[in-house]
Amino acid sequence: MAKQDKAGERMPRLEQQLCFAIYQVGHAFNRAYRPILADLGLTYPQYLVMLVLWEQDGLAVKDLGERLMLDSGTLTPLLKRLEASGLVRRERDARDERQVRIHLAEKGEGLRAQGRCVQEAIGQALGGAAGEAGRLRDQLGLVRDALLAASRED
Amino acid sequence: MAKQDKAGERMPRLEQQLCFAIYQVGHAFNRAYRPILADLGLTYPQYLVMLVLWEQDGLAVKDLGERLMLDSGTLTPLLKRLEASGLVRRERDARDERQVRIHLAEKGEGLRAQGRCVQEAIGQALGGAAGEAGRLRDQLGLVRDALLAASRED
DNA sequence: GCCATTTAGATTGTGTACAATTAGATTGTC
DNA sequence: GACAATCTAATTGTACACAATCTAAATGGC
């Protein structure tokens, strides 16, 4: 009985909801990454961009956006900041001048080794929870796909 | 062997990382909620605040912040927008004038019923993935706590 | 009672996010 | 080849998110 509304009037408790659990663990990841990435002079989204570029250089803004689920409104200023930091170069594609291709600059290439250490630090922060990470990740992928499919249906 | 650097040089692929799965599913939730909440004139963080207030009215900004893991720098402008929309009132506590207590305004109270429908819509968007939501949520809670504990250790 | 310390909220500055719009390049069709 | 439709980035405006700082109020020790 305690703290419950009339029948049919149940308001879901915040802590019971999956979306909130994800909202919170996203914040927690951000906090864990922040001090580590601050040593590299990167924010978390900037680090994601660098991860993609370390894997494949010379991508267009659109490619980066598809990989990270971000649009040009987010990426353009972010990439300009990375360029200002000397980590990447932004160059118009000569063949298709609509596209801007992002290349690692020397300094960005040099950060690659330090980037590898970041994951170790995060793995350590996860501690015992690291074991389940793989399965969790896959389940979250299913949730993501279900939500995106529903969004596309309008 | 395939697509692997020299020994010890493995750069973790974006898609294999738990943090990125959470980053993406957070975006996906946001997109799923946005059109639903737009009908109520709310953003997702604003909706979270309303959920808390529907559960317990008259909380101080600090209480809301602890519940949602947000600080005054985020909450103050958000609450001012909710006040401007006529959903809440912000009142200095007479006994402790440092605190600002947030009360549901009439319009905010009236939104309660519609708030209940939001969860149904999201549950529908989750589709088959909804069944696992409970266990997933609990596992994410463990991840969150591990990260926060590690953050506190500096 | 007085004053250092702590606390609560607001403010400032930087950096995502995303909708909506715009500018310029490219493509498809006739 | 002209030209409408499409595509890529950039831009504008609104809204989180958080570090750092500031102000006013409350508290604790003496």
C-alpha cells in the first residue's frame, strides 16, 4: 500500500526505468573518462572521433557522423576544435567538393599510443563489472536497434 | 589475426566498447522520447525532473540534483524554463533561505496523467527488448556504481 | 556574540547535441 | 547542356552538462 496511488494510476519510479539507468551510467562513464582524457586534451566525443580516425584515416564528415550517430551540427564545431588543437586536418575532397575529409595530423598520430592506455584505465575502473561488459554491450545493441527502428516508423 | 596490429598494439574497435554502446543507446532513447515528449512541451531531462516531482513534491534543488546526478549549473536554468512554462514554482525555503524548493504548479500537476502514457509508448518502442529491460537495468546499475566508486578514489 | 567554515544556489565559460535552414556541389532527366 | 532534385557541410538557435567561481545563508567552535 505504502506510497502508491489509486489503481491504474501507478507512476513508474525513476529508478526502475531502463532509460534512466542508461542516462546515469552514461554520466558515470563521462566522469570516469574526463580526468583520463583531460591528460590528452580531449573530451569524450573528441576521443571517439580520434578512435575512428586511428582505425581509418581520411573519412568524410558524413562517414564519421554515421559511425558515431552525430550530425554536422555537432561534428563541424568539434572537428574545428580538433583542428585548432593540431590533431587533425580538414580538407575539401578535390573530386567531390561537397565533402570535407578528416586526416590525422602528426600530433594526432602521436596520440595513438596514449589512446591505447585509456581503455586499460577504464577497464580498471569497471573492476568486477568488466566481465559482463561483452554481453551487456550486445544486449544494449538490441535495445538501440529496437528504439531506432521504432523511431524510423514515425 | 585478421585486422590486428603488431602485438601489443591492438587499438580497441569502437563497436566493441561498452561505453560506446551506452553512448549510442542513450542517443537512441533520446530520439525515441523526443517526439513523444514534444507533445507535452518537455525535453527528456525536464521529463525526469517532472517524474521526480510527481513522486515527491517540494524538493530542494539539491535533492533533485542528487536523484538525477545533476548539479545546479544544469538544474537552475532547466528549472527556470519549467517555471516559465508554468509547470513548477520555485520558492525560497522560509526556514533555510539557502534552499529553493520546487513545487508542482497547476499545469504541472495536470500533466501527470499524460506522463503515464509516455512510458507505455516507450515500452512499445522497445518491443521485444522490453522483456530484458529489468535485468539490463540492474546490471547497468552495477556498472554505474563501479565507475562512480573508481571516480571517487581519484 | 563573533568569525571561520560549510552549504545551497546562481553565474560564467566551454563543449556537446540536434532541429531547421542555408550555400554550394553533384546527379539524374530530359 | 540545362535544370530540378539531391547531397554535404556549415550555420543558427535552443537546451543540456559540468568545472570553476561567486554570493548569501547557516553552522560550529570558541
